[in-house]
Amino acid sequence: MTALLRDLDELPQQNSTNVKNRWGDVVRQVQQEGSVAITNHATVEMVLITANTYRELTAFMEEIKERERKVRLDDLERRFDERLAILQQPDARDRLDAMFASRGKFKKQRPIAGDTY
């Protein structure tokens, strides 16, 4: 991103009345400064930025989202490959058949509820 975003407290400020009554001056200030904080009762409520800065911000956010999607997709692909490798082992069918055959049967001892049960 080419435009550096300043901290909200460091931005030049205009109150909402000035924005309403002196829109042209506010636009010039935004073009010169890059952004202007708009206040209402001394509280910053919004920030005006140039259209170019907005485009840069949205492009930057899309890049971040794409990187996150790629990381998630890479993780899913890795987990799939690990599971597929397990299924491709020579004894996988025998282990799977044994698992289905043991369904509902206890191999060792029955569960114990505990002292307080």
C-alpha cells in the first residue's frame, strides 16, 4: 500500500458543521492530507479518505483474504494427503474390516462408572 495511514488522533479534524457548510474546503483538505477525521461533539465519528486510498485499502484487504484462503486450502490439502496416505497403506483394508467387525464389542473390560456412581 502506497499511502501510509496515520493514527486516528493524528489526523486533521473537521467538525460536522464545517463539513456541511464548507464541503469544498473539506474536500481540498482531504486531497492534500489524504484523510480527515470528522467530529461530532468533539468525538471522531468517521474519516474521509480519497477514492484512491479507498481502492488501495480494498485491494489490500482482498490480498489478505486471498492469502488466508490459500493457507486454509493448503492446510486442507495437507490433511487430506495425510488421511489418503493412511488409507493407501497395505494393511488398511484389514484394519478397516477389523474395526467394523469389532463394532459394539468390548475388547478388554467393561467401563467402570466410578466410586460416586
